Amino acid sequence: MKGAAALCAVLLSGCALLQPEAGDALQVREIVGGTVSAVRATPEEQRRRLVHAQQMYAAVPDDANRVRLAALLATLPPPWRDDVRAAGLLEPLAARSPDGAMAQLAGLLAASVAERRRLARELRAAESRIEAAESRAGAAEQRAGGAEQRAEAALRREEAAAERAGTLQRQVDALKAIERSILEREERRRTQKR
């Protein structure tokens, strides 16, 4: 039985040597499965898997460990996500011709990270433009409020001036009436004296 198992292992490794992309495909499958599992795990388990992937990459910095670590850095939620570091790990692999499954996965992850970073930059720029527009709108609103207050003050001054003019007109009319009355009295006196 042990001999059959050893023979099977030798045959499988021989097949892997004849078809190296089959080994890549198995590693890619394991990386994708592990990453999906980590994304669904608890935050503590996610941290543990990320630390384990970092240790594996530090011990053996091969393509599989590089992609494994980059996949976790690119797909785990914050605070574990690190797009800059993931891009740095993936760029050398993604730059190669995408012949193998590992290079294809690296290219896919690199493109995903680059797109997410581009969208984040656009979002920050849009937020900045919105903030600037809100600031300009607030300043315009303050100017409009100031103009409205000045207009109200001018209207009050105009109303006060009209009231004063009305008062002065009534005083002038009263003085004219008094003058007429005086003139009429003098006229009557003159006519009586004659």
C-alpha cells in the first residue's frame, strides 16, 4: 500500500514536471480558495491569515507566496487591505507575459488594484470639488445675506426718509396755512380800516 502511494506521488510529480502549468493551476486554485475563505472569515482570522501569508513570503519569496500575500492585501477589508503594497508585489509578475495561471492571476489582481486606486483618486478629487463648491456656495450665500441685509437697511432708511419728508411736508402745509391765515387777517384789517 505504501509502495502504491509512493508510486502515485512519483507519477503525479512527473506529470507536474511535464505540465508545469498544471501545478500553477493547482496553486492558483489554492490561493483563490484561501483568499475567498479569508474574506469570509472573522476579522481575527483574517489578521491571522495575513500574518501567516507574510511569514510564508518572508521565508520563501516565490511567485506563489507573492501572489498569495498580494491577493490577501488586495481583497481583505480595511484595516488589512493595503493596495499600495499589493500593487508592489503584483507588478513584477503582471509585467511578465501572461503564459501561466499564476501570472494571469497576478495580472488580474494588479488590474483590480489599479482600478480601485484610480477610483479612490477620482473619489477624493470629486469630494474636493464638492467641498470647494460648497465653500463657494456658502460664501455666495453670505454675500447674498449681506446684500439682503444692506437692502433691508436701505429700505428702512428710505422709509424713514419718506416719513421725514411726509412730516416736513405736513409742517410746510401747516406753515402755509398759517401764512394764509395771517394774510387773510391782515387783508380783513386793511379792508376794515378803509
